Amino acid sequence: VMNGELLWIAALLIAIHAAAPVPPGQVRGDSATAHPLVHQGRASGCIVIAEGTEQGKVRTAVEDLADYLRRISGATIPIRRDCDPISGFRVLVGSTRLVPIKPAEVSEEQVGFDGFVIRSVPDGVVIAGRHEQGTANGVYHFAEEVLGVHWFSPEDDAPTCPTRRTIRIPRLNLSV
């Protein structure tokens, strides 16, 4: 086998592994330090958005995420503003008062034009992009790569969601 063929085969195997569905009860990431967002069908956390995010691409993505979590676990995950009282594990979407994102963290050099970061923070995970589209992209990436939500064709009315009563979010540190 020539070196070029070997590299192509390795790239294909990596792509197949990355596209493989997440087995029920598991999530991608460092599961040794996973935190519960849903436990036995009950919400043990919430989604947090910045005050003033009442409409637009980020709000739509957050509502979709809450719907996917409900479809996966049966639990209703509340959407809270960063000025509301908050407890439990938090999925922080965008730059919030609780975890402000520095512009350098989501600069074009770091994440590209519409890229994003997904990283663990104390008691949660933050998903943020340079602008609205990047943040929305991060939410859908999180749904697909961490939760196992998949869209198999553009004609699908809704994605395919795995089912599990407990959802644990692993430790994450991604820049895409």
C-alpha cells in the first residue's frame, strides 16, 4: 500500500467513526467528567441565553435544542435568561452575564467566519460564536455531536433523536 493510499484509508476510517451514531446512553467527549442535564427523565439543569435574545437565529436554535432534549429524554429543559435565578447544570448559549465570552475567544482567526466554541465551564458548558449564525451553528453541532441528534436527509421534517432518560454532558473543549 502506498503512503497516499494509507492516508486516504486513515481519513476514511476517521470520517466513518465521526459519522457513527452515538450509542444510547452515551455522549461524545470526556465522559469521565460528565455532568447530568437530565436524570431519570427529570431536568437537572437549564439552557441560558443572554437577556434580549427573544428572537432571531440563536433563539430558534435554543428552542430547537430544548425540543431535541425533550424528544431524547421526555424532560422539559427550561430556557432561562442570564438575569433569572439559575440552578443546576447550565447550557449557556452565546455570551452571557454568567460567562462572558471575550472577542478574542471567537475571533475570525480562532473560529473562522461562522465558527464557534463549545467548552466546559464550572457547572455548565458554553456554546458561542462570533455572531448569531456562528452561535446557532454551535448549538446544532452540540445537538448532533454531543447528543446524537441526526438529520439523515434534507427532506426530513425533524431529526432522528436517540432516546435515553439520563443525559450527561461530558467535558468539552472545541473550536470549530
